[in-house]
Amino acid sequence: MDEIIIPDKLKELSDTESLRIIRIFAEIGLDLLKISPAIVTRLKLLNRETNFLEDEHRATHYAKAVFDWYKDNQPKNEWTETEKKIVTVGTMFSDIGKTGPRIANEAQQELIVQMYGIENVEDPKMRVADFIVKYFHDDAQERINMFRSLNLDDQMTMRSFWDLHVFWTYEIIIGDGVPPEAVAAAATHHFIQGLNPQGIVGENGKFKDKFGDNASFDRAEKLVILLDKYDAYRRRGGKSNLDAVTCLKGDVARSQQFADDTQFAELIDVIEFTNREQS
């Protein structure tokens, strides 16, 4: 891989932690100078408190393997530069909503990040208040009060809480320097589960709003979805390549809208093939 060149201005303004994040984004061709400093601060928080940024970085490498496979095996269907940008940038920002809503202050963001950082919770129907008591016993009431200060219901289930990050991702990155083509991909990375922030995907698959050159939900967004889930099954779930792919097929099959989608099926097959050596 070519050496990543970091502008002197960024070196002067950034600490070691920031430089690592800058390098990750430079690798996918994104200049963080064009991104809101508030978003960069959230990225640093994610990087410090969780594995999410590393997960997303790894997923971009899975994506590159998919792009290369098409180039070598289906050149007529080779991915365009715009599609690659949608996938890689969309993937890198997909979990920024795990820092909480746009209005969250620094302390509230840290609370939300730490809650998302507890992985493999067995009961998704557990109430948020009970979750906080179980995993943050020493200062549980303080955390519950802070959660409520965001106008959030501490009696919601953890499943409902986890789903909120998709909506928060959209409100955080829209119009704040993230390439618009990638915003829709990041915000729809749980679309097969029925999560459609602001209803941006219309019934015909067309985006209701303008996202640069990205007009509709198609294979780029589908790949973002699959890579997000695939990496979760591999890293958090500890599954082999084949088992993770089997889970992906099950996820798509349970989605009435996409159960017979040939594009999803092909992408899953390519993911399986390009990761066989990692089984």
C-alpha cells in the first residue's frame, strides 16, 4: 500500500490519536479537514472507548477485496469510483450514531458510547434502566438521569435503543462535510431490518432527497449492509467465514422486501469467496 501523506497543517493541529484517525480516512481518500470538527471529536470518542472504528476500517478492506473480485472476474460490472466512495466512506461513518444524538454534549456522548460498547448482551428485551444497573452499577442512577436528560425513555428495550444509532448517524453527518453520496449509505445500513431514517428511501428505492450523485438504494448500499453484518458476525460473534455468510443469508431471507434479491445473493457469494482463506 502506498504511504499515506498527511498535510503538515493536520500534523500541527492533531495529537497522536487524531493522527491515527486521519490516516484511516486518508486511506479511503477522505480529507478530514472538510469534515466538521464535532464529527471528528465523535470519531475520537468511538476510537477511544470501543472497537467500532476499527471494525469499520476492517470492513473497508473486505470491500476492497469485493471490488477487486469484480474487476478480475466481472469487468463489465466493475465498481465505479463513485460506488467505491459510497461504500468505503458510508461504512466508516455508519456507526457514528453510537455516540448519541446530535444534541448530546460530551458527557452524554460518552455515556451512549459506553452503553453501545457492552457487546453480546443476551436479552435484547432488557429495559435500558435494568441494563445500566447491571453493567454500570456503581453510578447507575447518575447514568440513568443523564440518559433521561436526552429526552430518552429509560424503560425502552435495549433493542429499541440499539436501533436508534441509525437515526442518530443520519442527523450527525447530514450537511456537515461528509460526502453526500455516502450519507445515505451510512444511514441505511440497517435498511433490511426496516430502519429507514427520515424515510429517505422511497417505495421505488429512489432516495427522496438529493445525495450528490447517489440517487437510489442499490448495490453500494447493499454491500455496506452486508459488510457491517459480516464483520459483526466475525469479530463480535466469533464465527467462521462460512458461518457468518450463512447468517447473512438468513438476514436477507427474513427481509420480505429482499428475500429474493439476486444482487444481495451475489454479493454474499463474493464476500464468502474473497474471505475463504480467513475461515
